[in-house]
Amino acid sequence: MLTSLRRLVLLGGCFALLPLTVQAQTESPAGPVPPSLLQQRRARLLDRIGEGIAIVHAAEPRSIEGEYPQDSDYRESNDFFYLTGLETPGASLVLLAHSTGEDSVMLYVPARDPAAEVWTGPRLGPGPEAQRITGVQDVRPAGRFEADVAGWLRSGREALYVDVPMARRAACGGDPTGGPQCAPILETLDVPGGTRVASVSEHIAALRLVKDADELRRLREAIRITGAAHRAAAAALEPGVWEYEVEAVIEYTFRSMGAERVGFPSIVGSGPFSTILHYDRSRRRTADGDLIVIDIGAEYGYYSADITRTYPVSGRFTDRQRAVYDLVLSTQQAAIDAVRPGTTIGALTRIAREHMRANSGDLCRPVTCDAYFIHGLSHWLGMDVHDVGSYDVPLAPGMVLTIEPGIYIPDEELGVRIEDDVLVTADGHELLSGSLPRDAAAIEQMMQQPARALQR
């Protein structure tokens, strides 16, 4: 089998000769994904497949009237964006992998529709612009897609790799063998008997685990913006402020700094709601003595941050609150210190729980405090806030994960969570969100600063 480098040459290595002025996402603050990186990603996917046809579809527009989208009616499929850099409804990417290395990549793009563009704005059509943006040299009208794929299947392809739309993954588990209800393409595509149908998403997920330079650029900016939003929120806190007012400060900061979406609904939970993990209603008025858990993430150029801090609404922790806070912080630090290539998320979880148990003292008697640590320690971070990829694989350079221990004691209305974003490096780790204070004293000091001074 050919190496990814040789495949890259076959699939468009001459792209450097093309003009660089035409870009994808020209209106996005994040800018385009470099076509050279898109080519490398597609070449690695072809290497993983080895032999067969892989199909990745663009997302479908959402219904503004029926689905109540929070940002706009369209967000591209992560896998399609990862491989093409496009935001193009109705498009499809096809990769033909040969064991001999004679691979092909075809991009199918709907023709432009001037009447529809009155409502949607200009759309990309098939042609040279799509070639320049993506580095795919074979760009075809979308109307040819099904006939072309059917012809390749009749020619004796042994495997067909298809994707499962996000809306259907919960029911189908990402498995296209569930039939047309899982992979809509199987409704109309005549797949010859004996063809093995499998998921392309699991192969793309393995690639997405390790971030390239452009992905890390986007993640770093998402994290920087999210840190600024935390600082603004901390400065806005005082007894009597409503949770939704704090959320407004956060999301204003996101948009003012170039984040086009929230990575997930913002969690701003005070008092009793500090113990509710995914509380996102933001309807409570804060009170003196409350803790407030703020778990937020800006999405920048399709990549999401995820940072949590716990603040005393009055500006000062009580002795009890600080003791619990310090235990959560030391637990987090023990896990962060252990992040390095070769370890696993399971091992980090054991380290965190053992640390919390061993250092609980009488803080949570008659049990140790790990009894109130009711969720996982970590998840992958990337295009999804809980990003794709197996949790059994050893950590490797380029992976990004969260470290987020917590203690939640509902009877005391006392919840503490501290979450940071960590990059695995060749010799250990980098705390990507490390510029945002974590120490209790530093949290209190940050809350005393003027909001304007903390925004950037």
C-alpha cells in the first residue's frame, strides 16, 4: 500500500501552484482551512480504508420554523467540514480507495440557484472555485452523484463506507448497517449483494483525535475567547444578579471576539443549581453566599472550548466552600500532572479518584468526597465539545482532552467543578486554558477587577 505522502501527490499535491486568494469561509473570523491540510486528511482516510468507496455528505439545512436553531439554519457536518473545509448544503465527497494506491477523490456540489440565493445568499457551485478552496481537482455536479456511485459499485467494489447523519446517530449508534433509517443513502442506492457496508465515521473519528496545526489554531482561539468570557462573567457577579444576565455577558463576549456560536448551551448554575450538571435554564436570581458554576465554551471556526470555573457570588469563599474547592483543585492538578503520551483517560480517572479519596479527611463524612464526584473526569475536545474517538486508546501528541473533577453536595447547595483543556505533547502536556486563574485566591482577586479590563 502506498504511503499517505505518495497518495497526497496523486490527489492534488500540485495545489501550491494555484492562487491563494480564493478561500473557504471567507466571511468567518476563523478564515479557511489550508487546502494542503485538507489533502493530507483525505490521504490519511484513504490509507485507513485501503480498498472501497467512502461517502461523506454535507449537512442539511435546519427548519427555522420547526427546529428553533439558536444560531442560524445551517451548520456544516463536522466530518464533511474536516475533509473539505466547505459549508455547502447538498454536497457529497466520494473517496475511491485502491489497494494499489490508484486513489481518486470526487466532490459533488449542487448547481447554483439564483432564485434560491435571494433567500440564502450566494452558494458555491461546481467549478474552479470549489477546486481552489478544497484542493479536490475532480469537482462534479451533484446530479451525477448517485449514478456515479452505482457504477463504481457495479464494477465490483467490495466495501462501501457511508456516514450516519448526526440526527440519526443516537438511534443507530453510528452503525449504517441498520439500514436506510440509519444511512439515508441506502434508500435510493442499489447496493449489489455481497458488498460490505460499514461506517466511514469511525475512521474519520480516529483521524480527528490527533489535531493538526490548523485545528490547534482554532482551538487555541476558542479557548482564549472562552477565558475572556469567564473573566467578564466573574467581574459581573454580585448577589442579586440573575443567571441570565451573567449568561448574556458571556455570550456577548463570545460574539464580540469572533466566536460564531456557543459550543454547547452555556451552564450558569447558582446555589442549588450548582449541583445540577447540565443545568442550562439560567432563570435563578443569585444570593449572597451562593456558589455559581459557569461551564461554557465558545465555538471558533467549528472548534469548541470547554472551561468551567466555580465562583463565590459574594466575591469570597466561605471556609467550607474553600475547603471543598481546594480539594477539587488538587484533584484536578494530580490528573493534569499525569497527562503524557502512553497513558489513558481511564488511568487519569483512577488517579483523580484515588487522590480525592485519600485527601478527603472529614470533609464529606461519613463518606469520602469521591462519593460526590458523580461524572467522568475527561472527554475529548475538538469539533464537538464531547468529541469523537475511542476512549480506550493511549494518549498521543496532538490529542486534546478536558480534565474536570467536581464535588456536588445537594443538601448543602454546594457544587464545585473546575475544568480545563489540555493538549498532549511529545514530552507531557500543555494546559491550553492555563491563563485563566484556578487558585481560590486568584479567583477572588479576578472577581474584583473591572469588567472592561478583563475582556481581552
